[in-house]
Amino acid sequence: MDRHDGRVITDQGVTELSSARVKDKVGLSISRIESLAYRTTFDPEMKTGLVPINISFLRVADFL
């Protein structure tokens, strides 16, 4: 007798898991940005200190 314990995930369940992971990743990114913003030390009068920035390098060829 072949017995399977547990459940089978549906297509709808797979979709839900995928979107949940995206939300977790976005939440993690926002948390990191907030943490970095809190540690900003830039003084505009002295023009010294640190400011967190987000830079992405993209190849022009990817957009042609």
C-alpha cells in the first residue's frame, strides 16, 4: 500500500508563496534603508559625513 502523508500545494498556493517572498524581500530592503538612514552623519554646513545612497550600474546594451 502506497501512502502519502502531508499535502499537495496547488498552483494558487505556489503563486501566494512567490508573492509572499517578494513582500519579505521588500520589507528587508526597506528595513536596511531605514537603518542606513538612521546612521547618516552628513553635515551640510561642513560638507562632511556619510549619506547612504543606492546606485545601480546598468549596461546601455541591455536597453537597446
